[in-house]
Amino acid sequence: MAEGLIDRVWAWLHATFPERQIYIRSDGRVQFFTFGATLQATLSGLALIFLGWVAFASVNVIFKDRIIAAKDHRYQSMQSTYENRVADLQLSYDELNNALVGAEDHFKSVADELQAKQQTVARLLSRKEKVDSTFQSLQGRQVGPSSDDIVESPNSGSASDSVGDDVDGGGSQLNVMPQAPRPQPRTAKPVKASFLDDAVSRLAGVIFHRAPQARLMPSASVLKNPAFRALAEQTERLRHMSANETALLIGVDRQVTSRIAMLETVIRRVGMNPDVFEQQKNIGGPDEPLGEMHIDGISDQKFIAAYVSAGAHGEELGELFAGLRHIPLTTPVHGPQFEITSGFGGRIDPFTHHVSFHPGIDYAGPWGTPIAATAPGTVVYAGPRGGYGNMVEIDHGYGIHTRYGHMSSILVHVGEKVSKGTFVGKLGSTGRSTGPHVHYEVWLADVVTNPRRFIEAGRNVLQ
């Protein structure tokens, strides 16, 4: 294809620039010069470039003044725009600086005047510290389903008792306001301390959505007082802080709920019901509607509902992680030197050469390799057992059993408590075996189950 294109180009070149000859006669002698197609095309290109350059230079010379004027106009426009932006920024800076100076004066005045209501602010901050502690416990790093990583429920008791004790017990020790004389704002008239006490008490009631008392209802003159306006601004900030706490708690509750849904999905994939991990022993008491829950000092039902919900979901997540510890989610041997020589289900029997059911997975590897328990539990069998050869069976609770067969030696005894990763024996070829390997089975509710489902689920949980 490339050769054909080249041929067409050469044909066009020769057709456009046929060979030409120039004859020169001098002193009776004739000389001629031959101009081929390539030379003619080259000279034509050079001439075209030269003419283009001449045209460009001519245009620049003719329109030089216009070009310079256009550039000057564009530069002046850019300079004007830049100066306008600088002026706007300077104006914004001056306005912001003035606002900050005023806000600093207001904040100092409000902080000093709120000193008499330190207990109310301390209760609010104590509640925030309680929520932050709950966030840290609920958002703890879950590396694996170990007992150390269980999320501690923030409402192990009643909601009223747990929050009330923390707030009342530690509130008096929080010195959140500066202990300094009370200066008046530079633009404010002197205000009586009793008036500010009443104003702060009323505004604190607004924070917790309490009904204001009749004697604290502000008059028109009070509403015009600069000190009251400054206090109202600070109170609005406290209300926003309280709302942010509720939003954060709801966000954590959503994260925990999402994690619970993921774990429940994994548990169902292995054929188990997540409800079996819920602790239902030694509980009771009346059921109180969520809308009627009460926490001392707080009437924000949205916050209470979020707090109770997060606590319940945190406890549920802890139960799921505790239950996951008993599910065999790993393999009894690890490393590239092992390979699966026979999977779960139908296969050609190596002895009878007929199709038969294989109730586990065979991992072949070096003789004498330690074999680890895939989950904590109690050894219920350890010894020779027919075709299994030397076999160990572990009861992990919740109807889950695992078996490890064909081992060369056994390292545990019946009744022994083992942890995940405990070596229960060494790889061998005892019993009905054609070579060194470990035969691994998982039983769920007395029914043999494909171990691969548990292993794949473990990859999703422990990744």
C-alpha cells in the first residue's frame, strides 16, 4: 500500500513538473541544462516560501501601528481589570478586618458574661465529649474479628443513666470560660449583671429547646441592647455546635449500620443466620418508645434518637464481630508451596476410579508442615479415624465444626481449647491417601459445607 502511494505521488510530480531543458548558444556552440521534476518542485517550494515571507513582512509593515495599538489596548484593559480586582480585594479585606475586630470584642464580652452560666455550657461540652468518645469507639480500627476489636456499646445501661452521670459528674470541673474582669463592649452601654444572668439563662434554654420562663421574656429595649445581640450570636453558634454533634452522631450511626449490613451479607453467604450471634440472655425490662426516651439535661429528641440508635447498632456490630471469631474464614495452611489437589463435590475417586462425592478440600504440600486451626474452639476428636487417618475435629460453637485429616502426627488432645492459628497437627499421608496433604472439612449444623464459601467470605471481611 505504501509503495502504491509513493508511485502515485511520483506520477503526480512528473505530470505537474515535466522535465524541461534550457538551451544556450554561444560562439556556435549549443549547451543545455535539464531541470527534472524534483528540482522544479524544490525551486517552486522555495519561491512560494519566499513570497509568503515577503507578504507577511509587508502586512506587518503596513499594519504595524494597528497591531501595536491593539496590543496596547489589550494591555490597558488587563491592567484596568487587575486594578479593579485589587481594589475589590482591598475593600473586602477592610470589611473583613473590621468585622473581625468587632467580632473579637463581642466574643470577649460574651465569654465574660457567660461565666455565670458555666454549668450549662459545661454540660453541653461534656455531652460533646461523650459523643466524641462514642465516635472513637464505634470507628475503632477493625483489623479482624478478635475480641480486642469489639466495639463497646455506649449505652450499656439506660440512656438516661449513662449520659446523666457523665455530664453531672464532670461538668463542675470544666473551666471553659476565662476568669477575668468583665469589660463592656466599646459600643455598648453599661449593663447590669442580673440582666445578663437572666439573658444567658434564657438563651441557654433556647439551646436545649426549653420553654422560656415568663419573667425572662425580653422587652423591646433589651432586644436593642448590643450586649444581648452579642450573646445571641454566640448562642446561635452553640446551637449550631449542638446540631453538628447530632449530625456527626447520625453519620457514625450510618457508617456502623453499613458495616453491619456488609457483615450480615457475608455471614449469610456462608449459610448462617446473623441472628444467632445476638446475645439474648439475661435481658428484660419494659420497652419504651424511642420518642419517649429521656436523657437528663437534654430534650433534643433527634439527638437522643441518634444516640440510642448508634448505641444499639454499636452493640450489634460488636456481637457480629464476636461471632465472626468463631467462623473459619482462613485456610489451614498458607504459602505458595501448597496447592489444591481436590476440591469440594464430585470427583473421580483415586482408588476406585469412579465418580464420588468429596466432602472437603485437599491441600498438598511438604511433609510435616504444621496445620493451623482456622478458628478458635474446642477439640472434640483427636486420633485415627478410618479413611481420615490421623484426624482432628474442632467445635467452634454455633454449630460449626472443622476437620483436618491425613496428618502425620497430632499436636492437640480432646478437650483442649485452641485459638485461631494454633497448630493441631502436621501434614502427612495417613488413612485413605495417595500422598502428603491435609483434608479440610467444614460442617455447619451437622451438614458438610463447601469450605471455599467460608474462605471467600474471609477475604471480603479481612481485606
